[in-house]
Amino acid sequence: MTSQPTALQATRSASSNTAQHDNVPSQSQDNDGSPNTNLSSQFTKGAANDSSQNLAPSADDEIKTDLLAQTIHKLSTLEQQISHQTALHGSSAPETQEILYDLSLKYQSKGQWEKAEQIQRGIIEARKQTLGGTHIDTLRSIHDLAPILSGLGQDDVCENLQLEVLATRERVLGALHVDTIESIEQLAIYYQNEQRWENATPLYERVLEANAAVYGSDEVATLESSNNLARAFLLQGRVQEAWQVQDNAYKKSLAKYGLDHDCTQDGIAGLAQIANAQGDKTKARKLQQALLNYHVAKHGRDHPWTVECAEDMDKLSEQV
């Protein structure tokens, strides 16, 4: 599209979630048509059970400390680069603005929303002065302020900002410009996270229609839009509509890209979830098994996606 995504994160399609489709091909099948995987049912995580207390720093602690040190170093480096670029080109130069944006992203990743907001608003003002309020780069900077406002908990301001950017992009760039479509999708995700389905669903439908018009009905961007719409239907309990949209996207992806393409596997994962929601556990397990085969073959048994997929398979088995 797992934890609920933040207000402005794109929902990742669940290539490691439940269920598969009757038409899913596999390397080999049993007589009843179900995939024959010959996979071990054990996906163990090597965790030692040591009752003795160890006061030394754990490996996780060392990793976290190392990551923190890296982040601090990157922030210091970016701040030095900003000072250097400002001295050379001025604070409004594109080179300086790009580094400022990188610094804003770093602060966002650390949850330092106030610092990120201050930097982002500075970028917006600089671009308004040099490029104008409706320039494509200015609008992108305003668009990038939305996740910061969401992080600050300013939901109403965040929503209004997105609506304003969308309206301006439609007027200046056109309804089918990639930036306009991005605004529509981001707003749909925002409404989905608020469970405002009457607002979210029509926007997902608009994104799908726009991508189909721009790229074609079987391109990856369009198929991903279909996956997102199907997911929205599923979350509302509209399982028949969800299956129809997801199955259509899966078949198009299979025909154009083949079974081993990530987009096709994302479609299978979506179908598995929907089949499970419909109460068809047999179909859901069949789809999930094919998905598990894919992840084992591509990533190996110890990859996090494979492990998560195997855990989903175990959950389906427990529901029998």
C-alpha cells in the first residue's frame, strides 16, 4: 500500500501478503491443480535462548549506535555543503536548494519536523521569489511540505495544502501531467489513512483513469494504480469489486510481463488477500503458496519478504 502508513506514504502493494488466483501458473502442480512446491515448512530465525545475563552491548545496540553516528555525520556534511554552496552561489541558487531539500529529508527521517518545516518553507519562499508561485519546481516544493505538516499533526492544514496544490497543478499543468496525478494519488492516500472512503475511492479511480490515458492500460504505473484501487475496495469490505479490479490487473501483468515480474506477483498477493476475505481459504492458500515459491526462488528462504510470506502462509493454515 503491516502498520498503517503515514498520511502521505504510498501504500505498497503486498507482494508478501496473503492469497493467490486459480489461473496462477507454477513450475509443477499436483493432480488437483495446486502447486507442488516441495518446500520445507520450517523458516526459523536463529535466536539463541541464553538464560545468562549479558551486560555487554548487543549487536542491535551497536547497529543502532552506528546508524545514529552515520546520520549525525550526514547532517553535518549537508550543513557544510549548504554553507559552501551559499557562499559560492547564494541561498536561492538551485544547487543550494537541492542540498537544503536533502537536509529537510534527513530531519524528517529523524522525526525533527519543526526543523524540516523551517527548511522547507525557506525553499518555497526562495523558489517563489526566483521562479514564481506557479512554477513546476515551486509547486513541487509546496507539495513536499505536506508530509511535514502531517508529521506535525496539522491534518487540516495538510489537507488544504494538498487541495490547493492539486487545483493549481490541474490549472497550470493539466489533468494528465505526472505531477497532477501524483497530487491526486497523495491526496487519496491521505484520505485512506483517515478512512474517508467517500473521498479516497474516487481519487484512486481518477489516478487509474489518468495513468491508463497517459501510459496505457497494461503499463506498470497503471497496474499499480489498479492494485491500489483494489486494496481500497478490500479495506471497505467491497470484496467483489476488489476481486474484479485486482484480477483484471493481474491478468494484464501476466500477459505482458510474465509470472516472474514483481507487478504480477503483487497482483497475486492482492488476490490472495481478497480470496481470504471472501472466505475461500483453499484458493487463498494456493495463491499464497505460489507467491511463497516466487520469493524463495528469487530472494532465498531467509529474506525478510520470504519469511513474512511464509508467516502469512502459516496463518492461512491455522484458519482451516
